[in-house]
Amino acid sequence: MRRTTRRSIAVAPLAEEDVRNSVTSFSTKFSLPTFVKRVGKLTEDQISLIKKTGFGNLLLLPNHIVSKTLLVELMDRWDQEKLGFQIGSGTMSITLMDVALILGLPVVGDPVILKDDEPFSELEMEFAASSKRKISISSLESRLDSLDKTCNEDFVRTFLLYTMGILLFPNSSGNVDSRYLSFLQELDDVCDIAWGAAVLEDMLVWLKKRKETGTQSMGGCLIFLQVWSYEHIDIARPNLLDTDMTFPRVCRWQISKSHQKQWFANKFTELEDHQVVWELEPTPEEQTQIIVRDLLRIQNGDYELLPEQQSYVPNTPEAEVLIDSREELEMESRNMEELQASTSSSESDDHQKHPTLMLASDESHMKSPNADKNVAEAIENLSSTTMASKRDEQQSVDMGNQEDTGSNSKSMQEEVWRRSSRSLREENTKLQEEIAALRETVIPVLQEENATLRERVTVIPVLEEEIARLKDQVESLIREDQMHRFLAEEFDYRMSAILLEDDDEKDTPQI
């Protein structure tokens, strides 16, 4: 069975200087404004259903304007051999942590693999997919319009497929691959899929295609690439929004100002190391997010807390994260001796290959001799090397009766983990909804009380001044009253004296 990820058309690569001079802009079917407008039509019940699939953070996306001049200058600096951007004095790769922090999509879980020989499914027929496994975005928009405020599985699948076609995996045709529907069969399992890793792999494929062919059309999640630039490079970086929302990071940036391509070219040429953030570190608040926490566990080598179908090579020069499929590991354990005998030919056997995602955390990670091949081939070689190492470690293990017991144990552990993971995600969703409800109800009340208190605080100095003025007036009135009393007494005294003099004159006999 042949497995494949998204592929670019094999075209003879152009000289790097020719590509740089010929591609000054690009066309794209990526449309964030259209997606944001569609999100604005969702009801609260529909939003609640989307959140359960792990796509809830995408509903928070603001309506950013894609800066093509910034993206062109950034993409011109892509180094396909090192799988990174030539920035300043070094090379910077895009990591799974970047995707987790910026988009808030899960990067740990079952890989997204589009199989060439996958049978045409009933869901594909229901969505009127073409013989080439394509579904038009316009048909999905019409389907959403007809569903209107309906809350059911049909709505969820339609909206998620629409999101993939216009936001996460857009291509140059305006269609979406119908094989994504195979991952939407069981909606309860959608949150266990590494969608963020698939977004990154798709972005790497488009960067390679543009670098080697000079294509005028560009796919991939462009808003991720733009915000990645904001987070890592201090060029045309807008201000942060005045909001309490810090996750995902795509929601915290204001709209950037537009600049000419030459302005960006000069700024990138003059870029200094202190203007570059080489690696994003999650904040304590971000580390509480399940998406980030799962990735940190992988990087710290904590395998037991994660599902059995995943295999990792953390903290090695070869890779930051390596995600294998459950089927490949089970096949390896059941056929250990056969695989050991065919190690030398396994790298060229399509039936033994499993496309995985390899990301580098610094420039030294990208010195593989196969770096000039396509992304899938480089990743497959790393996967083969890792599996060969595992086979050597397990040569002494008895694969008799213990194999069946081990398989059953793994299945039980996996089922327990899935249930626990789903329960934790549901609890997290409920807590986030409660927090949002509290923000809507409690915070306005507190803000009003705070405003009232502030008004009172501002009135107190005025009242104190008024009281002091009144005290002065009272003291002045008291002094005036005392003066009036003194004058009255003086007046009485003089009047009495005058009256006494008059009486004396009357009593004195005249001669």
C-alpha cells in the first residue's frame, strides 16, 4: 500500500537568482476574511460542536490582512537544503512549538496521511467529490448556507472540510482534497489527530515548490507564516492588541502597516541578531494548554503519558520530533526478523515507508546528505534509521506468546489514554466556556463597580476642599458674630451712659 502526503509537481528547478527575480508577488486561494465572515454566522451551539473537535482556537482568528510583500521577502530567504530561512547570521527553522503557540492546533497525535490507493468512500460520494478526489470550496459554502443553523455531524464535517480548504491546506485550484473526509468519519477522534503538524508539512511543501519552480501561485496557511515572522523577527511587527487573550498568539497582534518590497529587502539586509527571537518559549499560562503540554512532554522524553502509536526522538541533533503511525510500529513488532533481514532495502521499498514529520530546532539539525530531496524523502530516511535502531535494541526480546499479550496491553493502554485525553479536553472546554461566561457576566459588573469607586475617589479631594472652605467660612462667621456681640455690648454701655447723664441733668436744680 502506497502512502503519500501532499506532493508538488516535479518540475526542473530554476536557478535561485532567476526565481528571486521572477517572483515578486503571488496569487493564492487562502482567504482569512472569507473564513472570519463564515465564523461570524455560526450559532453558539455550532461553535460548541466545533470546539469539541480541537479546532476551537481557529474560531478566534481576527481578520488580519495578508502582507504579500513581507511574505515574498521571507520566502525568498528559504533554504531548501537546511529547511529554514536565512535570517541575519543564521538559519531559522519552523518548529512544532511555533505551530502550537501561533495557531493553537494539536501537533501531537495520529499523523495526517493521504493514501493514493484509498477506496472512494461513501462520504466522498455524499459530498459529490470528483473522480480526482476534489471538492470545490464553493460547493462547501453552498452546503453550509443550506445547513444554516443546523447542529449535527453533517454540519461539523462540512465546516471542518471548508476550514481545511480555505485556511489550513489551501491550494491553487480552489478545491480541497476529498481524502480528508477519511479523518472526519469518527468526529470524536478528530481531536486526537496532529492537524498542526500537517499544516506545517503542507507549508514546507509549498516553500519547496516556490523555491525550486518559481511558481506564481502559493498555498498553505499564509497567516501562520506571517505571524511566525511577527513572533521571530522585528520587521514590520505591529503592536499587540490591548486584550486579555494570549492564546493562540495569532489573536494578539494588531493589523500591520503595508510597505513596499524594497523597504522589506533593506530591513532584512540590515537585520541584527538582537532583532531576532531564534526560539519561541511558551509562557507559564501557555504551558497549561493541553496542546502545548503534550508537546513539552515529548520534548522532555515523557513517552508513557502519550499514546502507543507515536514514536519520538526528542532532544537529538537529527530531529526535534518524529511521529510514526501505530500500524508501522505494530508491523515492526510482528515482523522483527523479516524487517531485520531487509534493512538494507527498506529505504527504497514504498511498502515499508511511512511519511513522518521532521523539524529542526537549530541550523546544525539540517546537515543531512538528503536535504536537497523533497521533504517526504528526508523524513522517511530518518524514520528508517530510527526504526533500525529500535530493531537492534529489541533483538533479544522473545516475540513468542508475549507478543499477543503485549499487543493487547498496548491496545488497552491506548484506549485508556484516549478516554483520559478526551475527558481532559472536554473538561478543558467546559472550563474555558465557564471562564468566558464569567468574563461576560462578572467582569462588566466589576468594571462598573470599579468605575464607581474611581468616581468616588476623584470626588474625595473636591469634598475635602469644600469642607476646608466651609470651615474657613464658619470660623469667619464666628469671628464676625463675636465682633457683632462686642459692638452690641459697647453700644449698650454707651447708651446706658448717655441715659445716666440725662437723668443727672434733670435732677440738678436750676439757679
